[in-house]
Amino acid sequence: MAKSDDCVHILQGLLVFGNVVIGMCGIALTAECIYFVSNPHDLSPLLKTTEDSDINAAAWISIFVGLALFALSILGIIGVIKASRTLLLVYIILMLITFAFEMASCITAATHQDSLTPDLFLKQMLERYQKSEPANNSDNQLTKAWDELMLQNHCCGVLGPSDWQDYTSAFRLTHSDADYPWPRACCVLDAQGLPVNLDGCKLGVPGYYNSNGCYDAISGPVNTHAWGVAWFGFAILCWTFCVLLGTMFYWSGIDY
Amino acid sequence: TMLPLLLLLLPAAHGTAQLRYKPALTKEPRLEGLRTASTFVLDQPRCVFKDYGNADIWLVVALDQDASTFNNTAGPGTPETAFQSFPDPVRAYMTLNATLVNYPCPKPDGDITVLRVGSETSCAQDVTRPTCNGPLPGPGPYRVKFLALEGSVPVAETAWSEPIMLKTAKSPSSISATGSGHSAGMIAITTILSILFAILLAGLVAMLVFWSSESCGGSSSFSKPESVTVRRYNTHHVYDQPAARL
């Protein structure tokens, strides 16, 4: 009898510990997703045409899931200590619902991150950068976003200046190939915003133009956020799975 | 003695000197804009026209198939060699006029000495500028050579270059922007989470079945913290009745 009591106490202790961890992770998840939602990086014009709403929806769901995890972990702790069957049953059912929502959020974040290929940005840039009759304000914003991106990160195009040579573009329609092999923003600029050496830039002399592509600068922050939502959520769910299994086992052993 | 001298002079008067130099695209330094859709970059002919200090050095640009039919006596700046009529009906045009002063020899180390063919856009449509170095109208292929003229007499020429092919741009609609498929990470997340969720649901169902079967009877293993203590009943003492034994 004493041994069984010890087992019960150990199981209770483990479950309480598991629920404490879930509660803390829930708070962390909420905080991380609030940070992501409230801090949209300046690339949002670039991402607007992509299914950016997906990553935002995933983040919003994760905020509420985090809060729910925290509340349910407290419920779980109370239920385990009191060894109440009804409380624990409610706890398990609500946890499963939360599990399902968080699962949806993780998968959405991971899928969205996969869709941000270089080709997507390349096509968008070629078709809309410096479009002469901008269809709506978003084209202007896209041009501004690209100019800022190329200036700040000293990069050109998505994969490199060759993007402007390999493909025709809206930019090419208004700027001749001989005068503008690539946009002026790809040149190394001085403090006044003028190219240091325009001929050097047009020729493509190393040192007078930006030879890298901007894809790394774009995908970096987006990837961090997506991985933050997707993989952190996945880790929490794995831990929650273990705790729930333990709770089910504990529940089935409670006297009634 | 006069005869050999005359014989020596005759070829010089009749033919142009064939210089053993072949114009080529710039190899050093590596230029990103070496070949674009309408321009290309050549090395300057340094130390090539050393003996022709008085000559005008012109660049002849021709379509590949018409290079062999070019006549050296065609003058620059005439309608037969005007850039604005290239490639139809003019098959080769002359541009980038220079003298030996522009191409000092030897070339200083570290200087980038190139000629960008096709860089002048302002005069591309201006028929009053037939020697315009305008952007090339198509992807080519083109061949070039340098020709030295004294007055209107050709005195030296280089060999024709290798055919130069320019870049052709594709349309952006040829880019397929649909997702390239799912990464391993996303598939892993989806499958693992689905399996975990299925196990949990199965566990929940088992729990409910277990509960409903248990409420109709069954035993349990754990005991609640406040266990029911069996009270010992102390009934009335049953005293020995020695008298009953009798």
C-alpha cells in the first residue's frame, strides 16, 4: 500500500511539474506571437501579395492557444491534486481542443514558410517594380520597399543583378538596357544618394555595384518568425502530449 | 636597286597591314555587364597601332554573316555605314573614332581600359550622327574589328573577333511562382502531430469507455487521499457466562 502511495505521489508530482511547464510555455508562446504580430517588419509590402494573412492568422491563433494553455495548466494542477475525475475529464477535453488549434497553427506556419520561394519574389519584383502606371498604391509601396531593401542591405534583385538581364520587366519597359542594365539602387551610392561611379556601375565593375541578391535579407526575418511559431509550437505540443497521456493514465486509476 | 624598293613600296600602297590582334571581350576584371541585351564590352587596342600615329582608329561592328563582305574603303559617317540604318540595309557600321593618343602604350597597371559598345543612347535615332555608338538592336551574333584610316585610306586593320552573342531576356511569366512542394520539416510536423493527436483521441475514447463500463461496477487501484477508515465497532461485551457452560 505504501509503495502504491509513493507511485501515486510520484505521478502526481510529475503531472504537476508537467502542467507548470505547459503553463510557462503557454505564456512564452503568447509573448512571442504578440511580439511578432505587433512588430511587422518593413517587408510587409513584399509579403502582402503572398499569403501573408496566413502567417498572421497562425500567430493570432497561437496567442489564444498560449493563454488557453496557461489557464488549462492551472486547472490541471488543481485537478491532479484534488484527484477529481470530473475536473480532469474537463481538463483533458479542453486540452485536446487546444491541441487541435495549435496543431493547425503550426502546420499553417510551416506551409507558409515553404511558399516563400525566391521565384515568388522574383516574379513579383519583375512585374511590379517601378511599374509606369501603378495599378494601385501597393505597386508604389512595393517599389519603395525594394529601393529601401536594396539600399540598406547593399543587394540587388532577388538572386543578383542578373535578374534584370535574364528577364524582361516593368522596369525595362521604361528604362533602356544600355542606360540602366540594373536599377540605380543597385549601384554603390555616396552620401547624397548618387552613384559613386556611374560608368563603373553600368559596366559592373566589382566595388561599384551590389553583386549579391536580396533573397537572404528577405527570407531571414520571415524564416525566424515562421520557425518560431511552427517549431516552438511543435515542441510544446510534444510535451503536452506526454502530460496528457500521463493524466489519462492517472485519471483511469482514480478511485470514485 | 630601285626595283626591289619599288616592289617593297607597292604592297604597302595597295594593301592594308593585317595586324595580328583579335578584338575580344574584356577578361580582366570580371565585369557583370560584359554582355547585356544591347551592349558589350571590348578591351581597348593598346599597343596594337603603334606605327600609325597619324591614323584614325575606327571600330567596325558587323553582323556575323556579313563580316567577310565588309569593304574597307567604305567611309565612316556615310549612309553606307550609318549606325541608324543598322542592321537593315546597312550590314556593318563604324563607330568609336579614336587616335593613338587615346590608346597610350603600355597600359598602366590597375587601370580599367575598356570600350563599351552600345553606350550612347542619346544619338541612337539621330541621323545627323551616323557614327553614333548606339545600343545594338538585337542579340546578334556580331563580329568587330579595328580599322586604321589615314584620311580615307585604310592603312591597317585587325582580325575579326570571334562572334559575340548578346543576352536575350525571357518573360517573367515563364517563372512558376507556385510552391515548389513541401519541405521535409513541414511534412514531419504534420505527420507527427497527426499521429499524436490520433493517439490522444484514442486515449480519450478509451477513457470514456472505461468510465462508462466502470460505473456499472469494477475495481479501482488508487485510493483517494482521505481514505475511509473502518471504524471499529465495539459491541456490547460478550461476557463469559460460566453458568451457561454448565
